[in-house]
Amino acid sequence: MALGFLKKKKNEELPLPPPPSGAETRIVGDLEPIRPPGTPELKEPEPFTFEQSQTREPQFEPLQLNEMPEEEFKIPEFPSISKTPELSLFEKFPIQRTPDFAERMQKQERPQIPPLDLPELEEKTGISFDQFQERTTVEHIIPDQAFIAVEDYQKIINNTNAVRARLLSAETIVKDLNTLKSKEETAFDVWRKKVEEVEKKISYIDNLVAQAQK
């Protein structure tokens, strides 16, 4: 009974209520859309694809430009190579010669040296002019190339080390002598002070003996 009651309710469809007044009517379904009167019919745009965007090129109207007057350009004629003589590097860049040192020295005015009074110089120096002009020849002996054997070089190093060690020992001995000298001076000062004290005591005793004898 319950199943029959539900089937009966499904078969019975109630009518839809009317739309409210003043509300926009929007019909959804297979029906044609309702357009207001007086609106022009518009064509549906074609679907745009990616291939059309690559193949389609923009079309522009051709621009009408005024025709430019044709001018004739004349290139100046350059002189031929055969007419102009070629210059060498020395002619293009001439070398300015500077005067040599000898020429410059000759052009310079030399200072005038007063004449020497030879007798006066001989009296001051005690050397005659003839002796001064004498030239003694000095022989410059150039020694041969020095060659030292390894054994001799080792001996020289050993000898220098021995001399250095003896010098160091001599320095230490000198330092020891200086310390001994300073100790002797301090000891001498101590003995001198003691002797002075003894002399003072002896003089005091002498004064006492002299007063007792009176």
C-alpha cells in the first residue's frame, strides 16, 4: 500500500506557480531567446583558434605618399695614383738631427781662467812645477781567475769558526775581568771605611791619654 501511494504521487505533477510581477523573465531550455523589439540581429562570432592567430596577418590600408623627386648625385673624381708621386717614409717624416755633445761644447763660451802665479804656488806648496808635471807610471796587475778547492774552502771555514770561538771566549774573559775589578773596588771601599774608623778611634784615644796626663 505504501509503495502504491508513492507511485501515485510521482505520476501526479502539479502546475508551476506564475512568476512574480516586475521580475525579469529568464527562460532556460530549448526555446529561442526573447529579444526586445527594435534590436538588430547580430551574427554570432566565429570561434577563435590558435592556428588562426598565427596565420592571420593584420591588413592595413596602403598609405599614399607623395613621390620624392629624383636627384642626381655626382661623385667627385679622385686624382689617379700615377699623377701623385709617392713619398718615402724619410720624406714624409724627416729626422731632425740634434747637435752632438762636442758641437754643443764648442759653441759654448768657455770661462777665461786667470794665469797662475807659479812662484807663489811653489812657495805655498813647496813643490816645483817641474816636479808637479812628472808622471809616475803605475802598473795595474790583473790577477788570474781565482780557483779554490773544496778542501781548502772547508779549511778556511773551520779556521774562521775557530777564530770566532776564540773571540767569543775573549769577550767572556773581559767581562769576567770587569766584574772582578768592580768587586775589588767595592772591597777597597769597605777597607778604606774601616781604616778611617780605626784612625778616628786612635785619635780619640790619643786625646783621652793627653787629657789624663795633664
